[in-house]
Amino acid sequence: MKIERDGNGAWKVVDDSGATMAGNLTNAQAWRWFDQHDTHAADDENRRRRISTAVAER
């Protein structure tokens, strides 16, 4: 699973097949999801950058 933005800028949790797993997430929910589930980041720097982007958009 991963988290991504849809065409309207809303955060969505998407499974590996591309199916949406949940409705729109608030920015705070997205930040918590990144913190708890971010297994797709290649390294800590990439993870920090993604979280910083999510926080900046809150």
C-alpha cells in the first residue's frame, strides 16, 4: 500500500493494484499515515522530504 494524491490534490491510500483503500484523508491523517506506514521510501532522506511536503501542505 502507498499514499498518493489524486487529480484534485486529495490524499488517498492505494493498494498495490491501484485500488483506493480509503476515502480522502486530511493532511494530518496523511502525515500520520506516512509516519506509520511509509515503507516505500528508498531512504531516510526521501522519507523526510515526503513528510516535510505533507506537513507544509497542512
